[in-house]
Amino acid sequence: MTLKYRAAVLHQAGKPLAIEQVSSGDPAPTDVVVRVRAAGLCHTDLEVIDGSLRYPLPMILGHEAAGVVEQIGPEVDTVKVGDHVILSWNPHCGHCFQCDRGQPILCDTYLGEGPKGLHFDGRSKASLGDGAELRHLMFLGAFAEICTVPAQQAIVVPKEIPFDRACLIGCGVMTGVGDTVMVIGCGAVGLAALQGAVMARAGAVIAVDLDERKLGLASKLGARHTVNAKRQDPVEFVRSVTGGRGADVVLEAAGHPAAFRQTGGRARRRPGDLARQDRCRQRR
């Protein structure tokens, strides 16, 4: 059965999105059809719109969404019709080199298919009225009334969570894990990472920002230490509270080149780092 619904389609970078009627065919046996109830606008979407991040077009953007399951394929047993779900932009095969080593974010299929704007099975699952194939941003394309995805990308959440809150979990809410975690940038993503580190029982969380108001909120949310980078060198600070080692995990959420370049100096050394140094000395 063909599904017809509205979607926000990007035809050309630098141009407005167009609300158009699109269609999808029957879902695959392992697919679920989700009625999107809320979708967030992420900076990644904006980068595709302005052309700084290039994907094949035309495309349905949106990768931060929540909704209700309307239909499931015959092989789906992880969700049921009526479930409230958030949509994940990180599907993974579960059996490639990277997945076998517990790094699904580096899944071979995920990295291979993502730039093509296709779904995880290598297919486009929507088309325009004239039959032209549509691409999907980050395996979703959630700026639409309907989103068809593999079941692994539909994560059931309690029905008590409002959709406009639940959708943020799909992208903006990230988790930080480690004995000592430094979060650089205490905006929405940084504070979500900070809370993730706290929930993961990190030994200490250090928040870094330039805004005292954000640092105050970081402290309320569980940061043991806060550092205003205008007044104090974060590298010196993290080494002072870790016996000179540095943080076990550094999460850069400021989105600033200078902050990114400094992350290596704030993290502790690991065995691989020492091995690389030995190889460099041998070459010299």
C-alpha cells in the first residue's frame, strides 16, 4: 500500500524548504512506520540547507524526532503499533569489525551509506509526486508527517514524555562516560553530556565555558568543578585536580576551532599515544 504524506523537501542548497506531498511504498519486513509528532531543528540541518554540508538532493532533512508507531513489518518484535518512540540516527549492523569491538558509531555500513543520503538498507524510502527519488538525512528524513525506518532506529519511550521533549533525546542529548570527564561548552548539548556523565557515575565532571550563567547551571546539574576559560587555563586546572594526568574523557561541545584544538592537551595519555611517540623517536 502506498503511503502519501507531506514533507519538507530541500531541492537546492541556499533555497527554502518546500512543503510537498511525497509517497512511500510498503515497508520492508524489518521496518516500522512512525507518525512524526515533533522534530527538532539541529545545526546539522542548517548546514545542509546553507550548503556547508553537502548531500545528494532532493532530500528530506530532520534527524531529531519522536512519534507514534503506526505500522510494523512482519519480522518486527521490538515495538508495536501505538508505541511512542524516539528515532535514532545511528543504526549499526552489529557484526562488522567496528561493531564487534563495541564501537557502533564507526559501523562500516553506517559510514558507507550515510553520505549517500539513503536508509541503512541502502534504499530510498520516499519519492516525489513525479516519481523522483528522495534522499534522507542521517538515515531518517524526519521533517515529514511519516518516517519509515528499520526497527532498530525506533526506540520506545514512556508515553508520559511530551513529544517536543522526547525528540531532543535523539540528537541533542548525548552521554559522557569516564572517571574524570571534562565538558567544554555548556550549551544544550554540553549540559546534556554533563548529565550523561553524572548518570554514568563519573568520578568528577569538570564544566568549561565563558559564561558564568551557564557554569552556574552546570554546577546545579552535577558538575563538581567549573572553569571560566576567560579567567583560568582549563588545561592547567584539569591537571591540577587529576595529579597531572588530565581528564579521562574530554567532550568538546562548544563548536569552536580553538576549543577543539585544545582537547588533546586536556586528556590524559593512553597506551596508544605512548606507542606513537616511540615510533616518532625511532624515525628520528
